[in-house]
Amino acid sequence: QGPFIAINCAAIPENLLEAPLFGYEKGAFTGAQTAPPGKFEQAQGGTILLDEISEMPLGLQAKLLRVLQERVLERLGSNRLVAVDCRVVAATKLDLKAEAAAGRFRADLYWRLNVVSIPLAPLRARREDIPLLFNAFCLQAAERFRRALPERSPALFEWLMAQEWPGNVRELQHAADR
């Protein structure tokens, strides 16, 4: 019932990720004219998706671990603790257990996040999903581009099913857009 807030940990430069995640106080750094809440505060009572969590810097992983364990955070430039109550979903294309073993991801954070794992096979291993996804993406594209729904022949579906889809579902979606 609460808000769904997503943040792509790989899309924000390493030195700028802390402020959008945890928020900051006015004057915390040059240009901080306001005190906006971070993504965790915005997700209060809802869910936060930490997409590409494997790309989060190790130093910031320690701060995230504290938020997950203690359910409180400190905004950048503040000493005041802010209570957080939200569900955390983390996504990655990497094997976090292997990353932790190699020292590229905090093992304690891995174990804190690994409550429920939902491994998802690549599209090439789920070929039965291709026609359903392609049809759905075609409908979305037709609406988005204000075009008639194109005809999809059996030959097209045979071709789609024969592809390897190294770009996974995004690549299939682009094919539907084209």
C-alpha cells in the first residue's frame, strides 16, 4: 500500500550516491540549499528497490548495513537519527555470494539482504516467455508511439524464439519497439 521507490546504484556516481539514498541537511555541502528526504525516507511504509546493488561502493555498503540492521539512518550533515520502516528489495546481475567471497561486496551485507532470493534465468533459458513478453511489449510500443499494432506472423515468432537474446528482456523490448 505504501510508495515504491527505486534507485539504480550503478547510474549515480560513487561519490554522489549517499545524498540521494539517505538525504541531507541544508548546508551539508556546497549547493545544499534545501533538506530533501532521501530515498529511504521517501519509501517510508512502502518498498525501496536498490537496483544493481553490486555496484554500490564498499564504504556506502557499511552505512546501508546499519540502516538495515538498526532501521535508522543519519542524513548527510546531521547527527539526528531518522527511523525508517520500509521493505528493501535488492537486484543485481552478479552472484553476490561470489562477489562477497572475492571481497568486492560486504559479506555481512550479503547475509543481511539474503532473506529471500529469487533467481531469474536469462530469457534464452525461458523461451516460452518470449511470445508473451513480445506481445505485451508490442502493445506498449503501439500505445507509446500512437501506431497501429503491427501484425505478428508465426515466422516472426519462430525467428524470435531462435535468438539468443544476450541483452535479455530489454533487448526483446527494443525489438518490439522497432
